Amino acid sequence: MLIAFVLFYLALNLAVGWWASKKVHTTQDFVLAGRNLPFALAAMVTFATWFGSETILGAPREFVHGGVMAIIEEPLGAALGLIIAGGIYARKLYALQVLTFSDYFRQRFGSFSEKLSAVVMVPSYFGWISAQLVALGLTLHLLLPISTEWGIVLGALLVMTYTLLGGMWSISITDFVHNIILILGLAFLCFLLFQQHPNLAAAVEKQPADFFRFTPSDRDAVSWLKYLAAWITIGLGSIPQQDIFQRVMSAKSARVASTASFSAGIMYLSVAILPLLIAFMGVSLYPSLMEEDMLLIPHLVMKFTPTSMQILFLGALLSALLSTTSGAILAPASVLGENLIKPYMCHPSDKKVLFMIRLSVIGVTMVCIYMAIKRQNIFELVGESSAFGLVSLFLPLNAGLWWKKASPVGSHLSMILGLVVWAYFQFIAPDAIPSIWFGLAASLLGLLLGTYAWPNPPKAVE
């Protein structure tokens, strides 16, 4: 029965992709769903941006082992990012009428800034996408008589196909269906465990004193820098990223873009609590689950719940992974086709650019399949992707939006120095202080140095 359900569910996604392909006529249709999504679809597709492997598989495990302090980055920081995007950035960015973030950098700082931001942005997604594919492969391995590697390939080809057909239209419609199944599945599982639990209050009282602590117990500067880094890695680093940008910009108006993103952040925070509660009640009822790694909740479901609950939960898990992966693949493919390939095309008609973006979807998927099969550590893959945007693009984006004096050279130096210094302290000379602080400091220094040493030329007086 489980196998039949999985096969039907996967086929349903392909059918939706085929139907959505009829709505795609231009590049804007493919990348931004024609900027025509109503509030419900816009909110759902934005909510699904990161609700994937870390939220359902990674964060619950971290929570039962480390308490609240272990989940600051995900899901709390991720929810913060969506709320900030809706409250501060959505209206201003929506008015720019661009397809990608790199288009914005071209408008504000010139073509070199466009290409530099694209070169930084595209590879930053590979680890994140690969992590989703690993989780998808593990899930399909649990459900079907196939290896994890073949699960990775099957899941990737499925997501690639329906994304290839309908782009953001496919993603928006499938995300709407996925999220309904996701919320129902998690809510029913949480309710089932709550009914089974004899005394939840006693389980809460048994936890260590600092388990529910929201701030560091140590008062030294390094502890607080680590704490703040956990909040801003996704909370601010997600702002200049193409995946959230294209989901927010797909709304039918600036007001819808803003309210949908803000609402998605609140919904993300609310729904993300469910996997944490499920894991907490699960290990309280079945202590042996503490030994499980990334599959704590799937093993809980497969071992201790009826078949109907297994179908509902695994549908929810597949929904979350498919939603996150599809948007994550489209994001770098859009930047690759629009900002790195299009400038070198002879007479780039909209039809040709759309073809190149679709070709880029295939290319990105193939690279990520290879990475996922070679390196199946989800946290390691995600960790290498999460800080790219924060240390290289966040300050140039904000300088361009809010500081008229910011110059192209300042933008270039900010991107380059931020990324290089962060990489040095992340991989070569790790320090007790999180590497993103060194990267941000270097990015700020590059922005100021470049702007004041090579300012914008004065405007000609007519």
C-alpha cells in the first residue's frame, strides 16, 4: 500500500508539471510565474522555501540533544528571514521589475557586478540542493525497494522534470498541494503522540536546566557572537538569495508580495514547531530513538505508528523535500541562464533565453546528483552553503538600496573580500569566533574602501 501511494504521489507531481507548462510562454512566466500569483499561492510557495531536510530531519534531532539553543539557526532564523523579507525588502525589490537578484546588481552597479554576484550565487546552492536530494533519497529508500543512491537519482529526476515543464508555475501549484499534505501530516502525528503520552509535563520537567534556555548561559563575547551568528546566517543571509527573491517576486502586486512573505514567516515558525514537538514526545515515549541520526522521526513513524499514519507522514515528508528542492534548483538555473549565459548570446530573444534557463535546470540537477551521491552528510552540505549570501551579497544589496553614494567598485570589493576572508577563516584557519563575522567585517571594509576611493562619477549638469 505504501509503495502504491508513493508511486501515485510522484506521478501526480508530474501531471501538475505538465498542466502548468501550458501557462509558460515567456521567461517571466517560467522564472516568476508571470508575476501573477494571488496571496494564497504566493504565501504557500514562500513558506516552502526552506521547509525541507533540516526542518523535518535535522532540527528535531538537534532539539532533543541540545534544546532550544540548538535550533536558533533553523527554524527560528529561517522564519526571521521570511519576516524581514516581507516587512523591509519585498515592496522595494518588487518595484525593480527584474527577474533575478543579479539583474538588480547590474541595474545598480553595472555588468561586472551582475556577473560577480551570479558567480557567487550559483555555486552557493549546490550544497543546499544536494542536502535535499540526500534526504529525498533516504526517504525513497525507506519506501521503495531501491538504494539511497537510486532514490537520489529518482527524486532528482522527478523534481527536475516538473520544474523543467512549468518552472515557477509548477512549483507554486505543487507547493500549494504539498503544504496542505505537510501540515495535515505533521499535525495528525503530533496529535497521535500527544494522545499516547502519559504525562508530557513530567517529561518537560526531566529536561536539563538549560534545555529551554533561549539565550547563552555563558556571558562572554564569543558565546554571544556564536548566538547572534546562528540568528543571522539564514535570517539575514537569505535576503540576497534568488530562491526567496523569485518566490516573493512572483506575487501579483507589491502589497501581496510583502504580506505573503510576512505571513509565510509566521506560518513557517508555527508549522516548524510541530517536528520539534514530535521528536520530543517520540524520544520521551521511545528512548531508543535518541540513538537515531537524521531519520529520528521517519523511524518513529515506521516503527510505532499504524499504516495510515505512515502514509500521511511520509506524504508530508516527501512534500516538504520536493517543494524545497524544486525552488532551489530553479534559483541558480535562472541566474545562470539570465546573467551568465544571456550576456554572451548573439541576439538573445526571450525564447532563446527561456531555453537556456531550462538547459541550466538540467545542468544544476546533474551537478547536485553527483554531489549528493558522493557526500551524503546533510549538515555538512548545508553548512557549506548557508553563509555565502551573508558575507558576500548582503551588504552590497543594502548599500545599493539605501546608500546613494555606494559605488560599483565598493560593491565589487565587498563581494570579493567578504567571500575570501570568510572562506579563509572557515576552511583554513578556523577561530573560536564564527567565520561569518570576519567575512562581514571584510565585506564592510571593501564596501567603504571602494566607495570612498573610487566614488561614483558626478552627474553631468545639463
